[in-house]
Amino acid sequence: MSLEELFEEVFKKIPELAQEYLGGFVEEALSDSKKFCIEIEGRLEKWLGQYQRGELNREELEWLVKSLKSLAHGQLLSEAGIAQARTQNFFEGVLEFLVKIAITALL
């Protein structure tokens, strides 16, 4: 699975995650998620390659990917009045789903 395909799977999950963590705001969540994925693309590609080559184990990959949460800004979500804690929880859910799909695809 390519990184682009991985992101497409994540984007399909955004409406569900937005409802769960944000109580809606699907369009804002999708837009902010796309910006976030562009921002993390290089690091994620590197780490997935290292995982695939056996240079990282599952726990290391999960830790690295979850550390990207600090880069999530959620500008449109903030402008919509969503609290930063809820936005961070949303992006944590996005990253958890991303790791789950990536590891499943690489097995």
C-alpha cells in the first residue's frame, strides 16, 4: 500500500472520528487532516520504510507516529471554536488509525 493509499483510507475514516471526538465539524476535520498528512508525509514514509526493513519494531513505529501529534494544529477546527484538547484527541485518534492500517498493510 502506498502512502497516498494509506492517507485515502485515513480520510475515509475522518467523518467517523470527527463525530466521535468533535461531535461533528467533518469538513474542518477533513481539511485540517489533509494539511497534517502533508506535513508528516516525509517522516511517515521514512519510518514505514524502516519498519518494513525490520529496522523498527511495532512499538517503536507506534511511538514515533504518535509523537507527531504535537505537530497537529487544527487551524480550521480552532476557528470553529473546538477546544484544543478535543482537537488533540481527534488527531490522536487519526494517528492511531493510521498506524493500525499501516501495520496491517505491511504484514
